[in-house]
Amino acid sequence: MSGEVGEGGIYRSRLGKPMEREAAQYLSSLLEDVEIFEEDIDGTEAHVIMLQEQGIITRSDAGKILRTLEELREEWRQGKIKLDPEKFEDVHELIEAYVVGRLGLQIGGKMHTGRSRNDQVALDIRLRLRRRILNLWGEVLRLAEALRLKASEEKKTLMVLYTHTQHAQIGFLSHYLISYAEHLLRDAERLEACYRHVNLSPLGASAIGGSTLPLDRLKVAELLGFEGLVENSIDAVSSRDFLLEAACQAAILMVHLSRMAEDLVLWSSSEFGYVELPDEFASPSSIMPQKKNPCVLELVRSRAGRVCGLLAGLLASIKSVPTGYSRDLQDVKPPLWEIFNLTESTVKIFSSLVEGLKFNRERLGENALKSYASALDLAEALIKEAGLSLREAHRVVGEMVRLCLAKGLTLQEAGLPLLEKASEKTLGRKVSLSLKTFREAVNPASSPMRRATLGSPSPRETLRMLKRLRDEIRSSERMLRLKLRNLEKAERKLRNKVYKLIS
Ligand code: ARG
């Protein structure tokens, strides 16, 4: 690397000896800091511009430092910067050492004025994390949209809805798909909420107690596109709840994907035969020629598990860190980035997979038609038309199902006489329904049509929910675009200021 500094690094004057090799390797975060390399340059540039505008350093010095930082950025992008953990504790030291090496202590040594690595690293994490959140948010909306589109294709696909993995009520496949689009929309909302906590500037807190120099914290925040400050200087360097929150949101999202994956694995089995996974997303067996394994979905489940584990690790790493900065906090970055890598790649592949799903409508419908899952509709018909209490109706229909099972009949095939028989047996009196009501109630194809409640799978509610979903996805997309535009605007302004000072 050009811009070498002397043995022992730029911070070690208080310590008699250079750091022991093994200790240096153990302690350095340099290799993992690649994730925040450019963020560190961006943050430093904003800081230097503020120092100049506040008259803390001269225009000429600021220009030199900024030019050197831009040269470093270029070298970094060209892969020319060697990362040697034995030489630098982290990216912050490397970058400062580079500038000091190039410009000397007198000028280069001004770059870090009024700043500590404590507020600096908190800043870098926030700069990087906000990008990762916006990317993930975009992917979440893409998946919500894929589910919405599938749902509108499957509005008429009758299916059994399950509780306890047992037939529960009849609905439509669209209802299932809408339910997960709703989950995803809430995931997007959670990311938006957490973005607000992440997109705040900690810079200017110094090591923990602020600075005697006239730093303009708001100026730096504005230059970097932050929506405000983490005001309290202890809070600014010490808090990591912003990243725990982001990790939690990612974990919740992964749990949703894992549950969906679990359903799809089950549904793609020969026993269910509800869905055919796209060949491009399935895996063969090395020995059994007939196999089509849902390996991608299985990995979705396991990666959700890994993300939950990483989250638990983060909570554990942070819970005993005394207030302020301690080096433990260095270790929360790699798991955080891994959580985002795993989550983003999973959401991405899930969208493509959903787009390619082929549902077997006949099989889904057949299973619904054979099912006793319209039993509740029949019980409710008895409540409405025959004036039974729920408990009476429940008993009558329960007995009728038992009789049907013994005879191998569906409710439809058994007909009204068996209902009457069941009522005599359970209530000691004959209860009946009009033939029309009975037929409608026990016909799985028509029972969901008469669901009257908000949010049920009735066709009217399905259409209304699909429309609302569409509006909400669009509005979340608009909000996301706004956040992206704000960042771009700030970035352009910062670039302009950098170039002005350099030239
Ligand atoms: N590499 C450190 C980290 O990632 C930077 C902050 C070091 N701060 C300090 N006071 N030693 O957390």
C-alpha cells in the first residue's frame, strides 16, 4: 500500500511495544471491515467538509485530505489495497494511516479531529445498514407482489384450509397466498419503521462525551442524508438496538418464508400433489432417478434457523456490554451482515420460485370436494335456519360426520336424512333444514361463497383484499423510492462539495 506509516501504527505512542502478532490477528476487524470500507470514506469526507466549514481546518488542508481519500477510494475499487490484519486494527486505522502516510502527520493528522472510532464505527454501521435495509425492503415488496399476482390467478381454486395440518374449512388458494402477501407487507412496514431508527447520525459524539471543538453535528448528518441525530453522546456510541431491531425484522421475515417453504415442501409431495415446483428450482437425487427434491425450500427453512441463531448470538453479545463502547461491539458486525446476506438472498430466490409455481387445481379441488371441511358451514346453517345453539349444532353435525365416516359417505352424499337422524340421536328431536340450504351448506364449492365476515375467502372479500393489497404495495414502493431518492440527493451534494474542495 502506498502511504506507509511507521512501525506500530498511528495510535500506539502510549504503549511501549508493537502489538504481538497473534493478538493483532485476534483483535483486528480489518478483513470483515470490507463491508464498510467505502462507508468509512464517505463518513470521513463529510466530517472533513464540516471541519473546514466550521473553520477548524483550512480549506487547503481539507482539499488535500479529500483528494487523498478519493485516491484511496480509487485504489480500493481497483483492488490495490492489501488488507493485512497484523498491521491495522481496522479499516479506520488503515484509512487514517493511508492519509497520514501520504500527507504527513501535520496535515493528514487533522483528518480525525473531533472524532473517535467509537462514533465513527457506529456511523459506518448505520450507513451500510440503511442501504441493506432499503435493498431488502425492495426485495420484500417484489415477493409481496409475486404472491399478489399468484393470488389473483388462483381466485377460483378451491382448497381445504388446514389447522393442526387437518382439514379445517373450505376456502380458495388465493386466500392462502393473500395471507402471506399480508405478512410480507408487514415485514416491509417493519423495515420502514426500523429504517427510521437506523438512519440517524451518531457522529460528533466523540468517544462518549462530546467535543470541546465547535463541531456541527447537524451539518454532518445532513451531508450524509440522515434524517436526524442520535443526540445523546452516550447513546450515540453505546447503543446497538438499531441493529438488533434490523436483525429481528430480518429474522421475523425469515420465519415467514420458512413457514411458507414448509407448506410448499409438504404440498409438493406425491401425497398432497398440490403444487409442482419449477424444475429450475428443484434438485435431483444422485441415485434415485425419479426424484425431484425441494432442496431450495429446505434450505430456506434451514437458513431461517441460521438467522434466528445469529440473532440470538447478537442479543447475547450485546447484553453484558457495559454502557459506552467496548470492543465486544466489534463482533456484532459480521453476524449482522450475514443475517442480511442470508435474508436477502432467500427473499430473492423465493420470489422467483413463487413466480414459477404451478398449482394443481384439480387435485386441490378434488380434496376439497371429498372433505368434511364444510361441517362448520352446515352447523352455522342450523344456527341460522333451525335456531339451534352453536353447541347443539356442533353436536348434531359432529354425529353426522361420525355416521358418514362409518358409511364412507361425504356430507353431500349422506343428505338430509342423515342430518335428521343425527339430530334425533344427539338432541332427542328431529331438526331439519330446507333442501336448498342443506345443499348449499355442504357443497364445498359453494360454501365459501356465503362467508359473510370481513376478511373471509368469499369472492367479494377476496377481490377487495386483492385491491387493497395492490394499493398498499404501491404505497410502500413509493415510500421506498422516496427514501432512495433522499439518499441519492444527499450523495450528489456531498460529491459536489468534495469535488469543489479538491479542485
Ligand atoms: N474496529 C472497531 C469496531 O469495529 C472500531 C472501534 C474501535 N474503538 C475503540 N475504542 N477501540 O468496533
